[in-house]
Amino acid sequence: MEITAQHVWLMISAAMVLFMTPGLGLFYGGMTRAKAALNMILMSFISAGIVGVVWVLWGYSMTTGDGILGLFGNPFTNFGLQNLMGSPDLIKAGYSATFAIITVALISGAIADRARFSAWAVFVPVWITLVYCPLAYMIWGGGLLSAGGALTAVFGQVIDFAGGAVVEISSGTAALVLALIVGQRHGFAKDPNHRPHNVPFIMLGAAILWFGWFGFNGGAASTAEQAGLIWVNTLVTPAAAMLSWLVVERIRHGHPTSLGAASGVVAGLVAITPSCANISPVAAIGLGLVAGAACCWFVDLKYRFGLDDSLDVVGVHLGAGLIGTLSLGFLALPVDGHGGGLFYGGGVQQLIAQTAAVVVTLALSGGMTLVIGRAINRTIGFRVSHEAETVGVDLAEHAESAYSFGELGSRFNPSGHLAAAQPAAPEASSQRAKEDSFA
């Protein structure tokens, strides 16, 4: 079979979605303290490494093919993807892997600054196997909530084009549970040093996420008309969400911030994920305005309830995921004059279907994450010691530092050798200190 434009676009989209995970690492890394930045970035990278292997061995098979009670696919049907050799379905398998990678990586932000790296490395493959794969199968792969599924026959066909439930609500729910299991950072809501240490990293990470999201939402487009709608909606919803977040931030806190702009973009991207191919651009603007304003308020609730969701995974991904998924009950466009949301005269059927998907996702992700998280916490332990948290998880867990502010013990020699640094005169030392200062 010759390669087609659809094949090429799917491979490009897969690369874009994979690029989102390092972008997420930068986004999260900038939001942590300087002494936890590398750990945060590495938690995203290791997610790609582990899930990539799991997906080839049994993950993809669990999301497709012959199902077991409509809950998950048989992990041995396409074990190792051997049955897909010589088939263009390998492209689809690779594309779907990138969704699994970014989903579990999202969870890491809720336990930043205090989680053991080894515990995270154990959590990733277990969570993907027991939570993500079953959800992907149930909603996308022919399971209970897919076309013809048992729950679909009762509640109606759910719309989740790119993962409002499968990706966003599942990761946001897991983040909530893990944050409760791991507990608050020392000095939570009191220590001013818990502020983001590198805002340019945050902005760069958000930009990479926005870029990659066009592949995330648009990779599965089947027609040029559908692709155009997805592209425009993926542009305008985060744009509107950024604006509404900044307005609310200005009203509530007195000033708009760069962090708020980046967070608003992500909130809008999350909200449009399930509905990118099923609502109009005008509705997408309204969705973005609601999601941005609501999530700006949601992230402040963690201080009221004492939930140390370090990097606002719950407020943004769970909050906007719920808004985006349930909004289809109101905003979904009719198909060939039939169905649609309440605003298009479609009745409550679509809202019932969306609510059913939300309930199933909350129950599965919340329940299984509680079991997995507590099992890991009681065996190897999920949290670093107080001393390690104080020193910083970069040094404690990886023997590395993101930044080196001290003077090197050698200097460059034009002859190509490194010469030991000589003691400088007091005046020179004073001048060099001024030049090296960040003040």
C-alpha cells in the first residue's frame, strides 16, 4: 500500500503530540522551585520511556480488538504488535501511544517537589494498564461506552473526540487522589519559595503544548471540513480562555500575570479537547471564556481545602475537562439534522450520555488510583524524607542541579588547555562578583 496524505498527517500529528510531553516537562519544571526542576522534567521524560515500551507490549492491545466484558481489550491479541507488522495500523498504534504518554505525565504536577522518583516509575506502568487502557477501550475501542456498547444502549452515544474523559478527567482525578495520598509540601501556602522559579520556561512549555495540541485534536480528522473546524476551535478556545483568565485574575488579585496567561491557554485547550470536532467556532469562544474564568477560580480552592495540588493539575485539567465534556450536552452540533445539544433542540439525551462518561471516568480513575497509590505508599513509599525535600529532590533523587551559580575551578585557556583559576586581586574579585551577580 502506498503512503497517503492521511498517513503522513497522522505521523506528523503523532510527532507533535509526543513533543507535548517534553513541553509539559518545561511547563511544570518552570512552575516548581529551582531545586526540583530537573526532577519534574524527568518525570515527564520517564513517562515517555515507560509507556512507549508498555504500549508496544500490551497497552495498544488492551485498547482495541477483542474485549473482555466490554471493559478492556485482550492484552495478548496484539502483544508486541506482531499482528500489525506489514499493516498501516502501526501508524495508528504509534499515534495512540503519544496520548497515553501525555495523560500519565500530566498527573505528575500534582505531587511536584516531594515524590520519590522510583515510586513514580512504578506508578506509571500500573496506572496506564489499569486505568488508561480500560478507559480508552470503553470509550474509543469498542467497549461499554463505544458505539454499540452496553452502556451506550442505555445512556446514549458519548462524544469524546480527543480525550476529555479519557485524558483530561482521568488524569485530573488521579492527580487529586495522589495529592491526598502524598500530602502537603512542608510550608504549603506559607513558604514564599514555593513560587514558580522560571516563568519563561512556563511560557515556552505552554507554547509547545498549544502547538502540539493541533496534532492532538486534529490527528484523527477524517475530512478537510472536519480538520478546518478542529483547527479553528483549537485556536480560538484557548485564546478566549487566556483572556477570561487574565480578566478574572485582574479582578481578584489586582494584576494579570504571565503564569495566568499560560494557565488560561492550557485550560482552554483542555476544554476544547472532547468537543473540537462537534461545536461551532462561536460556541468554542464561549466555551473558552467559561473555562478560563472558572479554572482561574478553581485553582484558588486548593488553599481553602488544604489540597496541595502543586501545579494546579486538578484545577485546570479536571476542572476544564469536566466543563468541556459536559458542555457537549448543550453545544453539540446536530448530525444530519438529528441529535445535538440542548441549545440546538436536541433534548437532554446528549447531556445524559456525557454525564455517564464522566461518572464512569471519575469512578474508575479515582478508585484505581487510590488502590495503586496506597499500595505503592505502603510498600516502597511515595514521598521523600523531610530532609530530601528541604535539600531539593533534584539533589536527593538524582544528584543533579538544574543551575550552577558557583564559579568554576578552572578557566578557558586560548591554547586549548584548562588552567587552574588563580587567586584574583581584591579589586578584580569585587568587580567579577558584580558581573556574575543576577542583581
